[in-house]
Amino acid sequence: MNPLRYSLPVLLLAALSSLAGAQGLPATATGGNGSAERGVDGAAQRDGISLDEAVRMAEAQLHARVVRTDVVDEDGRKVYVLKLLSEGGRVITVRVDAASGRMR
């Protein structure tokens, strides 16, 4: 049995990220229908960071691969819980505040 098991959402996220990168698509905030949210002045605005951005940020800072993601509510705030696997086989769990992007 493979000791490294990936969850389906992580595999889909990785595939979609690869496709977006290959197409040169901009990293903009989108609503459920794929359109960017626009403010009064027409500039793209959003509340915090997406799960995809949190994954990329954690992987880059920790030099590890995300193997599982969860979205939880902590005291009324959306938090991404990411489990990463380092090249040395160490499991790292981080929490990323979706509103601020702060990783802990």
C-alpha cells in the first residue's frame, strides 16, 4: 500500500492549478460563477485568500507538498487547515486564516 495518500480535492486542485498555470490565467478572485468581484472603481476586490492561494503559499514557504486540506470555522472565521509532507517525510500541519492569509 502506498504510504502517501492524496485526498481527491487536493489532486483536483493540483490538476486545476497546473492547467491554469499552463494557460497563463491571471490569479484573480472569482465568485462562484467565475467572474471577478469588482469594486466601485472597477478594481478587483476580495475578502482574503482562496484555498488555492493558501496551498501555494504554504508549499512555497515550507518546501513541502500539501496532501490534505480542510476548511473549518474557528470562532466565526474561515480557516484552511493544511497537512503537508516534507521531502524528509515529516508531516506538517498549518492553519491559514482565510481573511488575512496569516499562517500559523
